[in-house]
Amino acid sequence: MSALRISPVHDHLQALRPAWGRINGMTVAVEIPGSRRSALEIADLSCLARVGLKGPGAAEWLRARDVTVPERPNAWVALAGHGLIARLGRAEFLIQDGPQDGVVSMLRKALETPAPGVYPVLRQDCELLVCGELVHELFAQTCNINFNAIPAEEQTVTMTMMVGVAVTVLTAGFGRTPCYRIWCDGTYGAYLWNTLLEIATELGGGAVGLASVLPDGGSTATSIEKR
């Protein structure tokens, strides 16, 4: 039996007394009591499967496995099933599945066999989703990038600092706009979550469960607890 994965913000979600489910072996907050659609919502997407790799041969290695590669650095493209691949600089890539299985398990298996110029990158990220009309006001209080000036259609990947934490940010919200996905090192996840949630609450928003943000309404989550 594989070990249960724990989100970097699990303890803080637990304080919200959610209805729990499980995705990819991680306990997730499916529904949060009292949450509602608002002008600023924040959710934890750390459960989504991801894999990283880098090196001078990484791009061709991915293409050989029928994975579309962004042509320019600091860009991303969508993959099947709400997945994505982000090109972080010239030769490093983050590939992530949507709520259901995609290409990540295949790539993980393939990376077990060493290839010239291709090196796995351990990804133990905290991933947050922030959505709503007031999202740019949240960003104005937390970082020095004007994301509103970056056209969503350019599918740009931005690496910056947010409340003192190194983050990777892109516009993609399962069809919802405006919506941003934020990755950071898992050790800083709780701090980033708490800080963004505090500001979101002050702006009239708050935390929501995955049933509110995933394209399938969280139906991929195996229900394990109701409160």
C-alpha cells in the first residue's frame, strides 16, 4: 500500500472542517462549510500529479514521447484532460496532470531509465489556485508584478517573489477567469496559504473546496469523510 500524501496546507484546511476526499493518494478538501462563490476564492491544488525534468536533451526527450513542448522559454501549453506543461527557462519543464490521470505517470516511469542530457527534478510543490474579480487587488498587496498587464492568451509563465516566497505563476483556471495557479516549495506552502487567505478574507473572499473549482466538480475525489 502506498503512503498517504499530505498537502503542505492540510492542517490549515482541517481547521475549516471540510468534507474530505482523496485524489492521487492525497487527502483533499472537497467542500468547505459556509464557503460561497465570491469575488476572490483560494483553493489548494497540491494533490494534482506533476513531474519535473531538465537538461539539454529534455525538450527532445519529451517530444519523442508525444508531449507538446512550448516553443519559447517561460511559456506553457495545455495538455489533454486539463493538464499542462510549463517551460521554466530554456531547458527545465514542469508537467502536470489535471484531476484525472494524464501523462505524468508515463513520464515518471520513463525517467527511471537514464537518458543523455535529461535529469529528473523533484517536485514537492504546494499549488494554490486564486480566482475572482479581486485577484489583482490581492496581487497588488503581495508582489510587484502587474499580472493584469500580461495577456492571458500569451500563456506566459512568471517566476517572481510573493510575500517573500519564490513562486511560479500562470493564468489557467479550468475555464474560469480571471484565475491564476501558483506553485511554491512545499515548505513555504502553509505560510503562503495563510497570508493569501488572510488578505482574501479581508477583501470579502475566502477558501473554497475542490468541488467549486475543478471542471468535474470534484467528482474525481473519492469521498472519505463528511462533516
